[in-house]
Amino acid sequence: MKKFLLFIVTLSLSTTLFAQDYKTGVGLRLGWESGIIVKHFLDTDAAIEGIVGTSPYWGGFYLCGLYELHAKPFDVEGLSLFYGAGAHVRSWAGGGWGVGNPRNKYYNSYFGLGVDAIVGLEYKVPEAPISISLDVKPAIDVIESFWIYGGGALGIRYTF
């Protein structure tokens, strides 16, 4: 009986492990905000993702945290659709006009805090520890100035 229970527990754990393509991925994000990305699955369809980096367009520092849901609506092994939301903080120095600001204020430096949304596709390469994603991530700064901006990126991760 003990061997049978051990077999059932082992089988259920292996099924759970195969239900998700990977547990954690670390890599690079290249696009509107470029930097280091870390994604960790909390469950088979829910993950948290962190982005630390900068932008080739506005420079400065960028930190973002996202909660993402993953679905597999396509009949392609390793391909998933993901969507989610989160928050960010960013800053830069060097000047720029406050787009969307009713006074069109010029900033010598800037600190922004806001909310993000994300939607994209991710492909976990079968038989290899590589994940590739393509996403669109609009964001709204709500503190210091009201800015709406969007951008997309390509992500490449080493998965384990």
C-alpha cells in the first residue's frame, strides 16, 4: 500500500511539473524599456515578472513588477498567450517636455510612478532551456506628471 501511495504522489507531482513549461526564467528585454527580466511561475498559469533597466529613448532608470496570467489557446507546443498588469517607478535626468501635461512643463529631471498593462506571446523552445517573448506594454505615469506611453519588446530568457 505504501508503494502504491508513493507511486500516486510521484505521478501527480510529475504531471504538475509537465503542466508548466518552466518555473523560472532570467534574461534580457530589448525594446522601449530594455534591461534584465526575471519571470517566476507561481502556478501553471500565473507568474510574476520583474524588469530592471533603462530606455534607449528616454534613458534613466526603470523598475517594473507585473502579475501575468498565461493561457494556451493555440495548438502549438510551447506557445502561450499572456496578459497582466503591474506598477512601475522610473526616473531620468537631462530634460524633456511633459507630454500630456496640461502646462506642457519642461523637466530637468523626472520621477514617475504608475501602472502598467502587458499582453504578448511567449514561446518556450521544446527540449531547450530558452524562452522567447514578444509583448506590448502600455503604461501610465500618475505621479509627478500624467504621461501615457506604450511600447513593445522582445524578451529572451534562460529557463530552469
